[in-house]
Amino acid sequence: MSVEKTEIRRLRIAVLNRVFSPTGGGAERYSIALVEELASRHEIHVFAQQINHQWSGVTYHTVSAPLLKPRWINQLWYATATWWATRRGFDIVHSHENTWHGQVQTVHVLPVKYNLFHGRTGIKRLLRSIKVLTSLRLLVYLLFERARLSGTARNHCVVVTSVSLLQIIKSTYPKISPTLKVITPGVHSFQATGAEQKKAARTSLGLPNAGSCILFVGHDYRKKGLDVLIKSLSELAADTFLAVVGNPAQIPMFRDLASKAGLGSRIFFLGALTDVSVAYEAADVLAHPTLEDTFAMVVLEAMAHGLPVVVSDEQHCGISALLTDGVNALLLNDPKDTKKLSTALKQVLQDDLFRERLSKAAVDFSRLYQWPEIARQQEEIYLSLSNP
């Protein structure tokens, strides 16, 4: 007896993301990957102020940006403009931004309220409250966040990228607990890079063909631990070099730091790359000594390319709650400890068998988080919230 395949109802979906570009951060790449996966089954409309993406079947709407700074005014403008543009005609509005509207809200960062008040009591909390009440910028961000995270389970879903972020939001906004759901980032299917592919990748990026390459990927260099990584490089073999991918605006400051440490010739600043895959292919290990990451999509992407990863533990990085130290990654309990970071990198770079074992385990781990399955989870939310 044959079983007929259930046809999925086609939805008209608005996606809100101010910057819709692969050179953005993890939040932008997350949003883009979902759009690409779902565009063949649904009518997707992207509303963004900066668009650097083309995909068949996707309709792009450029939202004006008359005043990019101060940022809170632009946020207010963007939220108002997208509310007006999407208030009717869509089955689902999915926001990746701090806006008050949208049945689906994906939160990629720590809540503003948490950052402002967590761990503060007594006089410190009172002083922080006074600071907020006298700052129009902070008031706008908090009001938007409160509106964003106040929906009911019947018509609203708040998606977070990790269990650690879910717990923080639960403690900060306990009333929305029933609406919360974890959908991690995903990856496309990759595999460990071969020697010829690695050589070609290094050549295309202008990196040395000889020696070991440590890769760093991140836009906020200091928060992601680049200063500690630069210091640790001095304790590694002379033929070990560092490739840095991310925000070009921060390069001058950290290039100066590298020069003062006598490491200028061993650090290559590549800026923002449209396709980071070539950097993963060029590297021997990813170092991510981040001070704060709700997930760290770059770690998962690196693992999908078969890179061993040295990453901060789950107190600092969401993905690490899913990893096992010494099995599929090396975890740092103190990302500011230069000695621990250099020791972990030495272990990976000097022990070939250990590096190969980590590489295989990394690829196996990444197979559990493929974009088609991640998109299916997102699609289930859309269908459950939309009216037939």
C-alpha cells in the first residue's frame, strides 16, 4: 500500500534582518541559510537595509536608512518601517532584529536587560537603573526587547540558538518560557580538507604554504579573544602563523598589537570574506578563545571542514555545551589564560594522531547539525503559527 507524501502548505514569509550579507556575523549567515533552504517551498521576502545576497525565488526589499547613527535611532526607524511594510499580507513575519513585531523572533545575543542588570544588587543596581532612566538609547532598546519578548505561546515563538541562551532568557523574562524553542545554527555537508586543496586555499589567500596555520574568525576581535591569541602565538613554533578573518575596521589596532609583540610577519589579516570556506580549507586548527558567544557558528563551520577546534567552554560559548573536551574539541575553562591556550594549540599542532582523531570527530559532530534539518524545524514553527 503506497503512502502519499503530504504536501506542505506554501506560506508568504517576511524575514527581517538589517544586514543581509554573508560577510556579516553568525546571525546574518544563520538567517541567510534558512532563507536559502526554505525559498523553494515558500514565498520569502527579505527586508533589509544592506543587501548583498541573491537567491532564486527570494524577493528583496531595501529598507531606507536616512540616519545610520546613532544606532538606536536607526533601529527605531527600521522597526517602524518594517512594521508598516509587513503589517498585512504575510502569513509569518520572522524577525532576527530587536523589533516589537513578528510572530517568530530569533534571538542571537544576550538580552539587553541581562547585560545591564545581571549580577548587580543594592546600590549598583540602583545606579544602573538611574543610568537607564536617563538614557533614551537604553530605554528604546529595553522597550523594544520587552515588546519583543512578551508574546503568548498561542501566536508567538521565540527561537534561541543554544540551551545556555535559553536559560538566560528564561531567567530574565520568565513569563515567555512557554514560547521558547532552541534551534541551533547548522552547516552544509563538508569533509576534511586534503593537502592539495589546503595548498590551493593558502595560495589564494596569500598565506605561506609551509608551516602550521591557526585560524581566527570573528568581527569583535577583543570579545572573541584575539588579543590573547596573539600573545599565545609567541609561545608556538616559529613556522606557526595566524590568519584573521573578520571586521576590517578593527585591523589597524590589532596589527599594531601584533607589531609591538614582534609578530607582525606571522599574522595575516584577511578582512571580511564573502565565503569563509577557503579560510577553513587553508587552516590546520581554529582557535576561538571567546569571552562571550551564545553559540559560535564559526566553530561548527570549522568542524564541518574537519578542523580541530580550541574553544572556550560552555560558560563562555554556547556550542561547547554540546562538545566533549578531548574527544571532538579542546575546551578552555579560562579563555584569558595565554598559557592554557598555547598548550592546547601545541597539543593539536604537534600530535599528528591526536589532530587526525579530533578532525574525524569534528566532521562526525557536524553531521548532526545540517541545514536541511535545521530549516525543517523552523518550518514546523511557521506552520504551527500561521492560520490555515
